[in-house]
Amino acid sequence: MRQLFVIVILLVTGSLQAWSQDHYDAKKALSSEELFLKQGNTSRIIATPGQKYLVLDASPMIGGFHRYRFFPGDNIKFRMHNETIRFNETIASVSDSSFSIAIINEAVGRMDYQEILLKDIRLMKVSRRIPFISQLAPLLPLAGLIYVGADFFNKGVDDKRFTTDASSLVVGGAFIAAGFVCYKLTFSSLKINSRNKLKVLETY
């Protein structure tokens, strides 16, 4: 059983190391400013000083404070009060108390713009890449299933196949639970309230 546990750990850490090696190139290392600009959509519009953009200052129950920035051209996911629609649109422009999204009107074959007031936003879906944590989100549940599956299909201390014990289920469940926590740290649905404030700032 201990050997099986070690194998699963090696698989997870090996995947993380391979991911890091495949994605890092010293010659292509970006400056802090370039990294900031690459966080969003490639269609992000970075203009002259004085451009307005959305800011979500979030203090969720899991994880610490984080500031999310949304510029014109970025994708934004949100829900509004008294609405069942899940918006997943591109920001067209930002004003002092609202922002506009572009909607294709297929009936007349043109692009329409809908203004969204900040006070009407009820919930926002956001994500952020946390080193190792974001990569572990899908790997840990998979490792848990592999661990339980390997114990189930291989002979155990009772010299029988297709059986498992409580300790294997506990270890596998712990992997899956840890993966769920990593997922919640990476992807969040934040209600706009006193803890999670949506506002408009300007570049300078």
C-alpha cells in the first residue's frame, strides 16, 4: 500500500515538473509589465492614461485578498439581479458607473451594445492562475481515482482482487478533496457585496 501511495505521488510531482519544463524558456521570459498585459484576452485594449477599467476587489472565504482587472476587450462572466441569464461577453467600453458589452443582433445583421450598470451585477465568475495550485486541481482527483482503482484491481493483503479497504478510500478521498480545494482557489463565483466590491478605476 505504501508503494502504491509513493507511485501516485511521483506521478503527480512528475506531471508538475514536466509542465514547468515545457512552459519555461529563459529566452522568452517576460517582464512584470508584459506579464500583467498577458493576463487577459489578446484583444485587450490598452490605451493612453485616463482609460477606465473595471476592478473587482475580492476577499473570498477561501484564499486571501485579490484584485481582478477587466479592460475593454477582456472577457467577463457575470449574472445580474432578477436575471437567470449567464453573461459571458466581451467588454466594449467602461464608464464611471457602468460598462458596455457587444451583442450580435443576427436578425438585422449588426452589432448592438448593451449598457450594464455596476449596481445591477449580482455575481461574477473569475479565475486566476496560482503556481502549482492550478495545475494540481485536475491532477489530484485523478490521482485519487488511480489510487483507489489500483487498490481495487490489484491483490491486497487478503490476496484477493476487486476489493478495497477503508484506508484506501480515505487516501483517495483526501486526494479528491484536495483537488476540489485547489479548483475553488483557481475558479471562483463571487457575489458582489461588502467583501467583494466592483468599481471603476482609471489608468495613469
